[in-house]
Amino acid sequence: MSNHLTDKEIDYYVSGLSSGKDARRFREHISSCPQCAKITETLASVISEEPASAVPGKHVRETVMQQWHTINNLEPDKKPAGR
């Protein structure tokens, strides 16, 4: 793949919404593209239930997700009960 992945492709992959074929193509790309791999790793750690130690805290996750939705013109998910 000669071009970088789009924000939407990264979002779908990290969210588990990519088809098998797209997910395979995605994994092949990030194995040879440090820039896309870093973006994917960062987003995955921010939205995971168990954030990586590099992520300072819940407030950072919420802020990043709000910005991610704003940048991609998405409606933010409603906050689940108990969180």
C-alpha cells in the first residue's frame, strides 16, 4: 500500500468494524508503516478499557475521544451508566 491509512480506516480497525479482508490489508500496511502503526497504537490505547500506562487517565481518554469525534464529524457516544 503506497498511501497512508485514512482516519476512518484506523477508526474501523481499532473499533473492530473492519471486514476480514480489510483487517488483513490493514495489518499488512501497519507492519511496514511506522506512522500508521503509531496512530493505531495510540488510538487503541486511548479507547481501550485498560489504557496503557502512557495514557495519563480517564479525563485524557474522554478529551481525546471528544476531539476524535469532532475531527471526524461523528456524534459522540452517550456515556454508559456506571462510568
